[in-house]
Amino acid sequence: MALKMRKNKSPKPPEPCMLTECMAIIAGAWAPNVIWELRAGPRRFSELRADIPPISAKVLSARLSELEERGVLYRHVRPTSPPSVEYELTELGAELIPALEGIVAVGHKLKQLRASSPRITEKGFSTPPDYSYPG
């Protein structure tokens, strides 16, 4: 016997969906990390590679190009010998920092929950949560 489909009681997002718009800006592997590392000021490619050790040069290059196209960061070529390139957040990029700080705060809470509860793993709950109310 099929279960009856329940109606979603959440309010519909406005058109176009602002959540989708914002997530499209920071989409891509390592994109939030790149934005996070640029929050304190301009960084060169090699500095970003050192800031985010697991990222490959190929992926970092792709993310920087994508974030520049999306208007999140500027790419400045410095007239030095040899030429150097610095990346820095645009006004839009800087506006994303509070959202990323909120995600980081939730991440810290999840880490504490994992440490205090054996049934919570990095992939979620190892056993279903108990939603019963005490009393």
C-alpha cells in the first residue's frame, strides 16, 4: 500500500529563489574555502595553495577563474618582474563572509555534538535520533 503524499507546509521561496542564487555563487569544490582564505585581504596563488593544502593547482586555478567570472573576487596583475597576481574579494565576495561564518559556527557545534555523542558520526546519525520528549 502506497503512503499518502503529504503537502509541504514550508512557505514557497520567492521567485527567483534567493537561496539557489546565493548557492550558485559559491558552488564548486573548494570555492567557500577560497572565499574564506581571502577574507583577511589579498593573497597570491601560491599563498592560497599553502592556505588550502588539499587543493590541487588545477582545481584552485579553475575556482579562481569561476569566482572572478561570478564577481566574487578581483584578479590583480602586479607590474613586477616577474609579474605577480593577487586575488582579493569584491564587495559581493565580502558580503558572503557572514554567511560562511554562520556555516563555520554550525560546523563547530556539529563537531562538539560528535565528540559528545557516540551515535553521531561525520556522515550523520549512526542510529536514528530519539525525538521523544522527556517526561
